[in-house]
Amino acid sequence: MKKLSTDIPFEVVIVEDGSTVGSEEEIWRFSGSLDISYYYKENSGPGDSRNFGMKKAKGNYFLILDSDVVLPENYLAEVDRFLKTNYVDCFGGRDAAAENFTPIQKAIDFAMTSFLTTGGVRGNDNPGFEPRSFNMGISKQAFEATGGFGTIHPGEDPDLSLRIRKAGFQTAFASEVFVYHKRRIDWRKFYVQVNKFGKARPILSQWHPGSGKLTFWFPSLFIIGLILSLTGLLFGFEILILFYLLYFLMIFADAVFKNNRIFIGLLSVLAVIIQFYGYGMGFLKSTLHVRLLKKEPEEVFPELFFQNKKKGWAVKVHHKTT
């Protein structure tokens, strides 16, 4: 374990969310060098577990991390520097791929962070930035005012970000605060993840009127256009597919430039196709059922909601805030 470069006192709160293989013994190895606490609870999802951890924490500002992130040595120093110069009650940082990540992990990281893909579509440094929980900070005041994360997953982080702003707090992007994010380790898991992202977005737009953006439609329109372009080839229309070939060439070239490997460039093109198809199809399906047919999200997409006693309460709260 590398030492975090900071003189700032901090505590580490570990919440084990129903794991079948416990990590308590491993965690207590660091009890002599860290102010660390460990809690085990039955599985209720990342949002509820993070709420549990923030209630147990002693500090006034909480840093939320995913279990698959690795912190650079200067992480806490960068957080401290950012908050001292640009204090906000909720910030989100960026993520990157470490040198020892697998080629698939690096390709997925490119697809999820590049300005040429949804990394650019969702935006970073803008007033409406929605921090993500793999690298997120939230003040105790904002947590108590909003009640923390809801039971939807994925989507619990932009949902909380939107509720934080509705409560009168600010959110911001901290460009220098980054983590190494391992993300998914194979294509199937990556597809399932982005497909759920797509399903969650129309639900969030319904819960938070005015939060929807035209850019959310980009992956769906991209896939529809690609299908039309391939169909056009059967009738001799080649001009449309040329735009897609040019785009994929840009993806390939940029990924090769950033990773210095042709193989990762090829994998990045595949990652982008999977990302857009998974998200785009999920978005269209959710738009049809939730926005057009007015079906209840938790009934149509139960896989997005953790089945616990708080489920009905969380949904009612969201509808009241609209």
C-alpha cells in the first residue's frame, strides 16, 4: 500500500455490503497505520451502503470511492487544494487508466472518458456537472439535507447530484482530482453496465424535470444511423457509412496516441461500439416504457432497484421532488 501524500488527518470507513468472502481480517492489518473502521451489513446496494458509511463517519466532508479504484499518492492533497480554492458541497473528479491495467480495461477507460465519446457528451467543467460516485466528495451538510443516495443503481450518483443542486448546494468538476478506475474486466459485463446506464437516464429525467439534454440521445441516434448506413450499402448509398468509418478512424488514432499501442486502438473502437449500442438501446427501451407508456420504472426495470424496505420510500421521495 502506497502512502497517501498529505498531512491532512483523515479516516477510512469500510462498508462491506453483504460479501460472501469477508475482508475484515485484511482491513485490520492497517489499523496501526490508519484511522480505519469496518462495518458489515446485508446487501442493499452501493447507495444505501454509502449512506450507512457517511452516518458512521466522524468528519464533516466525505469522499466517496468505488471498490475498483486505486488512489494516486497525491489524491488527498489535490482534494484539499481544490476545496481550499473552490469550495463546493459536492464535487466530482475524473478517472484514468493505470499503466498496469489490461488492454480491455484501457480500451473501456478510453470509451468512457474520451471527448470523442460519451466522456465528452456528458461534459465536465460546466454548471450542471453531475459528479459520479467512483470519485466524489460531499459535505455532511449536503448529505443530511438530501438524505444521501437513493436505491436506483446505476444512476444513484447523478440522482443525488441533481437533488443536491435542488437543495441549494453547488456541484463542480475537480479536474486535478483523479483516480485509477479499473471498471469492467470483460465485454459482457461492460455491455450490461452501459445498458443499465441507458435505462436509468430517462428515469432520472422523469424524476428531475428539466435535467434532460439532447446529448443523452446521441448514442441511440448513433446506432440508428449506423444501422441505416449499413442498410444503405445494400442499395448503393456509400456516403453515410464513410462518416462512420472516419469517426472510427479518429477513435482508433486517438486511442493509439494515448496508449501507444495499436492493439488498444482496435479494442477501443470495439469498446465504443459496445458502449453506444448498450447505452443507446437501453435508453430507447426506457424512453418507450417510462416516458411514453408511463409505466412505473421499478416494475419495468426491477434490475435497477435494490429490493429492500426503503425501495417504495425512495421512489415516493423522487416523485414528490418533481
